[in-house]
Amino acid sequence: MNALPLRIALRYSRAGGGFLSFVTTIAAFGLGLGTAVLVLVLSVMNGFDRELRERILGVLPHVVAFADDGLEDWERIARVALEDPRVLAAAPITRGPALLAGADRVLAVDLTGIDPALEAGVSILPERMVAGALDALEPGSFKAVLGARLAATLGVAPGDDVVLVMPDPRITLAGAFPRQKRMQVAGVFELASELDDSGMFVHLEDARRLLRVPGEAQGVRLRLDDLFAAGQVVDGVLDRAGEPLLRAYDWRRTHGNLYEAIGLQKRIMFVLLSLLVAVAAFNVVSMLTMVVNSKRGDIAILRTMGMRPRSLVGLFFAQGGLIASMGIIGGLLAGVLLGLALPQFSLLLQDVLDQRLLEEYFVRELPVSILLSDLVVVALIGVAIALLTIWWPARRALVIEPAEELRHE
């Protein structure tokens, strides 16, 4: 392999003082900056995707098979569902809206009845308990587990009492009165998500009584090994169950639009930021064009000494490739380092500003997930753009006439 083009490319890159000339440094820095921004944005989008799948859908049901009038035998529906190998676990569930009153606040909550013994199979809730335990939820105890922010807003802790107000009133001779039930806080969970603000879990039997749901449970929740197989699982469960009143829905009804929005936003940002890398690559074109214009005499001498057109083109590809490689590799490293530091920086910024910057989102801290596949794709895109832009100045060098140039030297 002829190393002459690479050696000349290194010499041209050093031209102007130091290891790299000022123009070369600017070109490499532009590519590195574009690459780092692209890696950082993709990592943040991956983080939101991961948090939605693991944290939010780790507690919310993947699939729920239910009946409006409740299920008389939820265990049979669970056995039917578990016949599908894509279903990992099944557990009963009863849900409904309610109001929860603490010391001086009343908040809307999502009341969910669960079986604590089966919850670990379908949810990460037992792993996220920061006070108390799910085992304290016993039939007839009317104890509750609350989200961390919900408990903090109400000013309650494990052992304190709260008042649950049901939406359907109690009709008496004196008129309609809201149904109330005093309950004891048995534990607190923290998911760093929207569920911390409104999540309330009680025992399945207590929820059935409070919500006046007939049957053993309102429905059966399923945990899947593949979230995107939810539609097929729903169809299979309904077909095999053989109950005309049985219905089902999956996570796409509650968070599907959000998941699709994250995916669409990631693709759009990838395209837009790839254009940023392309703009930065034109700095390499400008630099190489300046080299061609300033080194016309050198190019003519090389052609006169017998350098082939292929080697001359290889010279500029080597120089442009060297600059692009430094910029892309530096950008990848910078993007990874910034991505690793971004969650802590966001928390620090929120403390300094004394504001919750992610108040309107389903997470409470900025998530980042750096994927090797994204790094490879970004590197390939950067190299492809750089090679395409290098071709133009390399072709310009070929049209230089050695005799004409040397005549003016």
C-alpha cells in the first residue's frame, strides 16, 4: 500500500504551525460539535423511551382483560392468558377514580386494587417501596400504599390516616352524601414518574368493596415479554376465553400515543441533526479547497514527478478523512461524556433554580440512555457525509495543468 498520500496529507494538516492549522482545527471542531449534539439528543430520546417502557409500563398494565360487571372467576381468565408463551404473569386488578383527603388537602387519585402476593410478577411496585411494604395490604384492613409525592402533598406518612371519598354518592332520606372511608397509610412508593402524584394501591378485596364492583375482580392484568405483541395477545385471550362480555385493552390505549411521539421525535431529530453534521462537513470542503488553491504548485510538481490521479485523489481523501475522523471520534467521546453527566447536571440545575424543570413530563429526572448502535450509526453517517463532501475538492485538484502552473512559478 502506497503511504505517500497519507504522509503528504499529514504534512498539509500540520501546515500553519502546531499539529493542526487553524482552519483544520475549526473544521474538526465543527464536525465534533455536530456529532456530539446528535449523540446527546439521541441518548436523551432513548432515555425517555426506556423510562416509558421500564418505569411507567413497569407498574401500569401491559394488557387488561376485563368485564364491565366484573369477573366471577378471574383465575380462569388468567389460566387462559398464560397459555400464550408471550404472557409472563397474570394478576387480578380493580381500578377506579376517587378523592383522597389528608390534613388540609383533597386530591384526585387513581385507586387500584391488587393482590400483594401476585403483584411482584406483573409490576415493579414491590421493588420501589421506600417506606412500609405491600404485605401490609390485607383483606378488610383498608390500608393503602401511596405515591411519594402524593403522600408529601397530603402531609402523611406510614401510620397516618387519610379519608377516601368515592365518586358515587350514598342516597339517604336526607339526600345524597358522598361515601367516605377512613384508611391508614401502610407504605409509600417512589417511581420518579407521574404515578407518584396520583397512585394509590389497596388490597383487591378492599377495592372491590369501595368501588362496588361485582364479582371477584374487575379484570386481569397481564405482563408481556414483548410490549409490541400486545395486540396479538389481546386477540388470542378474547378468542380462547369464550366469554362474550369479556373485553380487553393494552398499554397502547393509555400511553401508545406518547410512545409513538417519542419515536417520531427521535427520527425527526436524527434527520435534522444529521443536517447539522452535513453543514459542519462543508468546513472540511472549504479547508480542502483552500489547500488546493494554495498548493497548486505542489500539486503540479507531484503530477510532474509521476503521481497518478488515483494517488492524488487519495491524498485529499486521506487529509479530509483524517480531519473527519478526529472530529467524529472527538464528538462521539464528548457526546458520551456529556450524556453521562447530563442527569446529574439537570438535578443540580433544578436545585439551583429551585424549580422542577420536568414538571409536565411523565418523569421527574432527565433520563439518558447511550446505545452502542446509535454511536455506530452516527459515526457511519458522519464518515459518509465527510467522504461525499471531500470528493469535490479532490476532483478540482485533478484539473490542474502541471505545465501551466509551473510556467508561472
